[in-house]
Amino acid sequence: MIDAMQWFQLNGKKAMVTGGAAGLCYAMAEGLHLAGAEVVLVDRSPAVGEAAARLGAQGAPVHGVQGDLSHWEGIPALYDRALAALGGRVDILVNGAGIQYRCPAEDFPPERWQQILRINLDAVFRLAQLAGRTMLAQGGGRIINVASMTSFFGSEQIPAYAASKGAVAQLTKALSNEWAGRGVNVNAIAPGYMVTQLTADMQGKNPAQYAEITGRIPMHRWGQPEDLQGAVVFLASPAAAYVTGAILPVDGGYLGK
């Protein structure tokens, strides 16, 4: 039986976090790193190297790999670069990279639809597939996808985002069904309304909607990026050995009201 003090330790584990240069994904990468994991941040931003250096100033190594996840054919080479940075092993994949575009459904541009689905869904599957192969060969691993509140309800004026995140939830369950019995746990975190770049302008541009959302959250506040750290460490740790196929809301109670 594992010692309780080790339930949430990730010492010696190797983690890959997409979208990790900033925001929610950087915070989750920080949580994994604080728990002892070596981390590679994968992001299209040129700032990914700076983010990796900042995060890796103390503790286990942190690497930065810049690359574009919007093209299916380029993802294997990007994955190989990230895997090489970790020395050829990956124990944890956090599929966090994502984009959003707000527009009435009747006017939604097809090029935006395709772009969002490529990054929010296609890349999630392709990276899970690649990491899944590595983890199955290793004998185990953890894949943690990033879902959303829109995995549970449709919202408005974000049809592509809602479609992609609904699909991520079902993909998580499908992969878990295939791989859980072979040592690879697949789960998802569904952040609630969080303070991020995607939501930063709502308070100023649509104060009524902001107030309505805040009023529905039992904790009476929007989430901060660090609110996701405990959830991602839990799902990556020995404490979640029997947790798979789950979509874990981190929403301040929003879905329960």
C-alpha cells in the first residue's frame, strides 16, 4: 500500500503540456512541476522558451518546444521534439492548447470553424494517439485533456468551441475505454469560468453577462489559473490510480446550481 505522503508526488515523472507558455496551461504545468515532474511546454508562442526558463529556475528541468498544432501532418514531428526533450519518455500528457472565436452562429466563418476544430479537437486526438502509443509501450501513463463547461452545455455565439469541447469529453471516454485496462488512464478537466485572456474583456464589454455568470457561481468568484493545479496533480498522481474516463469540473460549483 502506498504511503499517504507519496499519493500526490510526481518525482521522476515526465510531463508534456501543450499551450503551456501562458494562462491555464502554464498554471497546470507549474502544478506538475511543483509536485516534482520534469516538464516540457509545447506552444506556438515564441515566449515558450522564456516561460520554460522561468518555471524551471528551481526544481526539476523544464523545457520549451515551439510549434504549431493546427496542421495534422506536422504534429508527429512536434511530438517527437517534445519527447526527445524529455529523454524519450512521457508519463503525463496535458492536452491544453485551445482557441476560441465568438460570433453569431448564422455568421460564423467556415475558416474559423475549421481552425478551431483543428486545434481544439484534431490536435488533441493526434497527440493523445502519439502519446498513447508511447505510454502503452512503456506500460502506463496519464492523459489529461482540457474540456470545458461547454462540454456540458452549448452556450451562445461559440458554436465551434462548444462542438470541439463536447467532442473532447466524448473522446476522453472513448480513449479511456480502450486504454485503461492497459495502464493508460485518460481523464479530462473541465474548467469553469476562469480569469484568462479569452474572458478578460467580458467584464468591460458585457457587464450584464459577467454579473449573471458570477451570480450563479456558488463561490461568488471566477476561477484563477492556480485553481486548476490541484486537479491536474491529482489526475496525474498515484492518488488517481482508479480514476479514468472522468470529466472533472473545476467550476466553483457552477454546474451544481
